[in-house]
Amino acid sequence: MNGSRDGAYPSLDIGQLLDNGPWTALQKIVVFIAALSIIMDGFDGQLIGFAVPVLIKEWGVTRGDFAPALAAGLVGMGIGSAFAGLLADRFGRRGAVIVSVMVFGLATFCIGFAANLWHIGALRFIAGLGIGGALPSSTTVAAEFTPERRRTLAITATIVCVPLGGMLAGLFAGMVLPNLGWRALFFLGGALAVLLGFIMLFILPETPRFLVRRPARWAELRRLVGRMSRPVTADIVFTDLGEQGSTNARAFLHCSRRAGPATRSRSGAPSFSTCLPYIAPSRGCRRC
């Protein structure tokens, strides 16, 4: 904990706190929940593959007839993966994970009501949006709650949960399909994901690195830091110097492009003194 720039208020660098501090029970629980969401991601993503042989017999279709429905799921996964980061940066990592799990859980559940391949294709597309968004969002949550010395292990462990979920889906299908049928496979599989989504709604906190960029939510960040065995005072000023460094570097490059000839040195680069107001942490890049 350091003094602020003007010495009036103490400051706390969230990046240093997370990277070099202890790995508390709360942080481990968050990583475990993120891993569960990825297991469920792989679980629900593989259910359709086990149901196809049963549906071929029941509906009198061929395996090739399922190609559009399966492709729709892959397209949804691609779109979900592409937009997950944007949604997480704007609305929070917590919300991105919960929404992703809820989306693929509800869509998987609704496949149990499907009457034809078009219904399955549409629902697989929607489920794919959540399946594609869950992996990057959950991995980000795990990374942001893990100290640097353990981060590679945590990320690797969460990614491995995808095939683990597929394996569990096979065991689950082997028990459900012969006894309850393919509709129950999707009802139960989707319900498990929705249940996990509700659990995360009450347990999963927002990541500190997302909260630190929003001073209006610093009260929430203070409570979260306290739950991580690092109590702070009410007048604490939060910073994230690692993130600011990358932001300031981008601001300097932006200033270089915008600077006119009069503000450049003999080498053609902008004068550092000229760019200093642009990249100072307290002012950002407002004049660029």
C-alpha cells in the first residue's frame, strides 16, 4: 500500500495485490467455479453427439441430415467466442460467464422439446453462442483471481475441463438414454447448467481488475478485497499500474500519430515533454 500521487490518500495497486499476494480460499473457490462452468460447457456441447443415433432411428433420418444442425452449433460457438471478450469488458467478467452458462443451459434444455431438425439447428445455434462465450470468459475470471506464480497452472486446469466435460457427458448419456430417452438427456443436461448459473449468480464475484477501472464500484471492490483477507480503509485509492502502463503506451503512440511538425524532435518522433500531458495517468489521452 502506497501513498497517492498528492500524498493525501493511501493507494493500493490491485495488480500487485493479486500477482504477489497469497492465494486465498475465496480466490480458489472462484477458480473452482470457473472450472465447473467450463466442465458444463464441454458437457452440454457434447450431448447432441450422443443423441444423434437415437434420433436417426426415431425420426427416420440419416446422419447427413444432421449436418446443418451440427454446423449451426459451430457457427454459434464462433460468434460467441468472438463477442465474449467485448461483452466481458463492457458489462463485466462475472456477467459474461453467468449469461453464457444460462444461454447454453436454457437452449440445451429446450432441445428436449424439439419436433424436427430445424428446431434442433436453431437451438444448437443459440446454445453455441453460450458455449463459445463461456470458455474465454471463465478462463479470464480464473486468471484474474490467481496470483502470477500460479496463473499458468490455473488456466491450464480450466482449459482441460473442456474434454473432462465431454467425458462426463458420455457417462451421463450412457445412463440416461437407455432409461429415460433422448429428451430427458437434454432436459437434465440443460437443467444442470441453469442450476450452475443460478449458483454463480449468488456466489461468483466480479473480478478486481474490472472493478478497479470503475470508481463508482470501489465500495464493492473494498468488500471483495476484505473477503480476500486484505482489509482496506474506506479512503483507499485503487490503481492498476500494469494496466495503466499498457494504456499509457498506446496513448503515447496515438500522440505520435497526431502530433504536428512543430511538436516533433529532429528524429521525427514527438517530444516527450509535449506528450507528457497526454499520457499522464491522471489525465489519460483526452487532448489527443
